[in-house]
Amino acid sequence: MRRPGRFRRVGLVAKVASAEAVGLVRSLDRALSRRNVQTVFDEETAGALGLSSGVSRDRIARRTDLVLVAGGDGTLLSVARGAPTSTPVLGINVGLVGFLAGLSQDEALRRLDEVLAGKFREDPRRRLEVTVAEGPHAGKYRALNDAVLNKEAVGRISAFSVSIGGRPIAVFRGDGVIVATPTGSTAYNLSAGGPILDPSLNAVVVTPICPHTLSQRPLVVPDSTAIGLTVIERGRNDGVHLTLDGQETFRVPVGVGIEVRRSTSAVTLLRPPESDHFQKLVEKLNWGV
């Protein structure tokens, strides 16, 4: 729980393709102003509201005490990758599933005072640090959900190698490989046949995508382990891309090493005090139904 009065400068981010999300952010801005809370918009949201100034989306959490995100999970992820642990992020679902959201659209204004009073609980979520060793995109990146190596062309397969803690454990041909956090285990990993991990687990899951063998299956390992990924062969006239949270993506050449490990910082999501992860699995994903 946060102490009352902690949130004096609130960031507002909307899925700008959604008129509902933009309208909700406009209403939240008015409600916060009436409560003498300063608001800051990201550049895209400011533009959608006809305002001339805003900060970049990957920096807004560094300029505020709290970020309210109106949209779907993708909009929240675009903020969460760069958010410091000290700035909570609260998702308001104006999308289809909104698995990461803490509130529905109808609840946003009605429960705003609870949020500002520090009555929502903090839910720290581990992120990944992804290091590309060389090439035009060499550097370090963050992901909250997953890091995915995936081939470009339909109907062709590539070859990948996977190492755990510096030890080679697998070489296989297929469509790609996913490294997912417990948060991301309900995203692409789930669609690819991987397991659902409880968010409190100190683990990641490595899931092959359509492996061309019966022996390659998802593997859950401690998140303290360094996971190495390499493209060792690509299909003819085909490329392989590294994609972070389904949003940041670029081509990875054959032979370039990629290391995935737990980030030193987590992102803090806000949840209503009554929120329950397994109930969300039932409501959002029809788990166990």
C-alpha cells in the first residue's frame, strides 16, 4: 500500500487508436485536476487530445509518481518496459482481454480516490534483460512479457541453439523460441503450448515454437539463470527477428549471441485489494472452465 498523498504527479497514457481510451483519459485528467493532482501526458496521447506537449512514452514513468494506462495489455507493456520500480503503473482495460489491467473502464473514475489514497496493493513483476552481443542492434533491452526469436517467412523453418547457464542444452529446427516471464506466460507462451506460471515464481519458461521434433518441450528454469539463444541457420531468403513484448522488433543475423536474464529491477503494477490471479485466469482466459 502507498501512503496517502503519495501520488501528486500522475502520468496519463491512452491507446490512441481507441476513441474510448482517449475519452477516458480526458475524463481522468479533469477528475485529477479537481483533486489538485498534476497530470502529464505522453506525446501520442497529448497529440490525440490536441495538446502541444508531452513526454516520450518510455520516459513518462520517470517524470511521475504514478501512471494510469487506458487501453489493452499492449499499451501497458509499452509503459512498463521503461518504468522504474518506484513508479507504479495501473492498467485500465479498454481493450479485449486486459489481463494485466487492474481496473475496468467502468471502475476507473469511481475508484480513483481509492487509488490516490494508496489503498491499492503493489504487485511487483520481474522483467527480462536481453543483451544482443553484436551487430547493428547490439545493446541491452528490457521486456516484461517475453523475448521471442521468430522466423520471418511462412512455410520455412530455421535452426536455433539454446544454452542454460552457459551449457548448450538444445539445437532444434522450427519456427522460433520464446523466453517468457511468469507475467508473460499467459501471452505468446500460452498460445505456443507453454505452461502458465504463477507471478510469484522466481522462474522463466523457454518454449520452442513449432519445433520440428517431438523431443523439444517447454522448460522452466530459475530466473537467476542466464539463457543463451543463437540463430544457427535460417531458411532460404528468410530472416529471423528478435521481438520484445510483441512490440520492439529487429532482425538478428545468424551466429549473433543473445543472452536473456532477470533484470535487476521489477515493474510495480497496482491491483485492487480484492484482486486474485486465479480468478483472473477464470474470467479472462476461461481457465478450468
